[in-house]
Amino acid sequence: MYNLIAVSMGEVALKGKNRGYFEKKLIDRIKRNIKEFNNVSIFKDQGKVFIEPENKEDLDMIIEKVKKVFGIVLLSPCIKVEKNVDVIEKSVIELFSHLVKNNNIKTFKVQTNRTDKEFEIKSLDFNRRLGGVILTNFTDVKVDVHNPDVYIYVDIKTDCYIYSERIKTVGGLPIGTNGKGLLLLSGGIDSPVAGYMMAKRGVELEALYFHTYPFSSERANEKVKKLRDLLEDYCGKVKLRSINMLEIHKAIKANCEERNTTILARRFMMRIAEKISKENGIHILITGESLGQVASQTIESMCVIENAVEIPIVKPLIGMDKTEIVKISQEIGTFETSILPYEDCCQIFAPKHPVTKPKLENILEDEKNLDIENLIDIVMQAAEIS
Ligand code: ATP
Ligand code: MG
């Protein structure tokens, strides 16, 4: 019955003069997410975007893919027909039969939206007329304009689109409409969620993962790649760089106070991330920090860690509880992978008693014992890209 999908754009539609730009980005993203399907046309009809596959069997699968495109708020499988009153009435009956067969429907409301003012019947009159047609054909149902069991939407544009379902989707803004961010992606629960949240606001992502192979396992590497793959369903291509921090950890262990290890290592991570960002036109760093969650996430630690770089570090989870973060990770499908047991960082280099309120001058004192630039160059030379 359904032959295409109507796309409602939410915030994108509100962007005034930028609307064309946002729409173009959105359509690009839709195309990418459904490129595995053949012969699908994406077109606009008087301000609304439609997706029309040649093969109608693909419709449900396309909806599943397009649901993950940021910038869309609603999707509706719909019937496209010519703007002929008889034809429209017939289709409304067809749609309604389908709905009553599958649901217990007692009340309905017809809602016409006439974008094409040349169409001879006004919206309210058309609602009444189509409502009458339904009442004549289905004797067990009534009109309820306030709280109906189902809506029948009729959009009069160049063609006429008839639908009932409105599938809620992820919302947000199309990827690429808000610059580029480098996500510090570990194998944990938080960082994939942090990346998702920034991508949802239009930020295009690249990812950076630090390991200490052979002290951290190959499986930890695979886990992070898997998380990147899962994010790509929403975020488009996410380039992942993996960097082995072993030489840095060895140098810290040999030359610095043990309790400062985590802070020192984090400062290196930020410096490396900043360097990669500068070289690749990336505007911000993104981390999964949430205030107070672990020893290195006290306000004092964060300040000392951030002091190592100038680039803004965005932390979308900073004020969230673990339960809220877990909920999102389950919704986006990263949770199961995140809780696999392989650690991204080996325990050998973890201090027994880490400082929780580090003093910047102590950290700077420790860093005097390290050849920072040289260490960064060494580990960056061996970066792997996937
Ligand atoms: P996550 O659940 O994301 O692993 P976490 O609760 O383990 O976070 P931390 O270990 O303090 O918290 O890490 C804070 C943030 O620092 C992470 O969310 C991530 O953005 C970044 N980070 C930590 N370890 C790594 C790593 N090995 N590679 C890349 N980024 C990392
Ligand atoms: Mg972690």
C-alpha cells in the first residue's frame, strides 16, 4: 500500500536563510545511509523531502536506516496519489481499511494540509468531506477532533500524500553543519555516548584511541573499532587513529612521581589530540568525562589536564549521572560492546594511590623530567589509521 516515505525535518526547517544548506546536508546524509538500496529517488515537493524506492519491499528497511539520520524528527510511510478528489477518497479508504484491520480503532480525525492553494477545496472542507467518506464506509468509528485513536493526514502539494503513522526519530542537526570534532574514544561506556551527542548537534567526528599494546590487548583494539563502526550508523564515516602510548608511559614511570601518572598521561593525550586537530582542520576535542565519576574526573584534575592545551575540550556528559549515560548507550546500541571486559589501558601503569587534587606546579615539575615534544613525535609516527 505505502509507496514512499515523508521526512519531517524539525529544526532544520527553522534555519531561515541557511535552510537550503541544511537541507542539502540532510539529503546527502540520507543518501549515504541508504546507498545499499538500488533505485531510490529522493525529491522535494513544496518544502518537504520524500524518499521513494522503486522496490516497495525496501520501505521498512529504508525507514530503519533513515531513522538514524540526525536532522530528521519524524518519518511517515505514505501513499502518493494525483490531486484528484475521487482518487484521494479511494486511497483514504484503502489506508483506513488497513489501519482498522491491524488496530482497535474507535475514533479518528482527518487533518488536511493544503500547501497548494490552487487546489479547489479548502483544508477544513476537505477534512469534513473525507471524514464523511470514512464514516460512510466504516460504521463502527466516530470522529474525535481532540484525542483520536488515529489521524489521517492528507498533504496537498504538487501531488497528494496520505499517511497516518508518524515515527519519531533522533532529531538533532545534520552531520557537518557544525564543524569537526576529535572524539577521544576509549573502550568504555561514556566516550561513544559523548561522540553521539556532539554528532547529534551537527559535529562531524574523527576518533582517537590510545592503547599500550602489548600491555593492553589486541581485543581492546578490536572493541574500539567496533564502537567506531556502531557510531558510523549515525555519524557517517569516522576516521579512527590508534596510538600506542607505551613509550610515554615508560618515560613517566621512569622519571615522574607514581601518583601523578594518570594526570601526566592524560596531558599527553590532550597534546597529541590537539596536534592532530591542528593538522586536520578539527575545531574541538570531545571526551566522555562526567564530573566525579573517577579519580581523574575531579574539578581539580580536569583543570590541570586541560591546562596542557589551548583547543576547547567539549564534555557533553559532564553533568550526567552514570544511569543516564548507560540509558543512552543502550538506546544507541553501544552498551553491549562497551561492557566487554577488555581494558584500553593496562593496569601496570595505573598508580596505586592516584592524586585526586593535583597541583599544577607539581605536575609541571614532573614534566621537566620528560622530553615532551620528542615523546609525542615518537608515538605519533606509529599512529595507525582505520
Ligand atoms: P569511558 O567510559 O569513555 O572509557 P571513563 O569513565 O573510563 O570513560 P576516564 O577513564 O576518566 O573515564 O576517561 C575519560 C575520558 O577520557 C574518556 O571518556 C575518553 O574520552 C578519554 N579517554 C580515556 N582513556 C582513553 C583512551 N585509552 N583512548 C582515548 N580516549 C581515552
Ligand atoms: Mg574508560
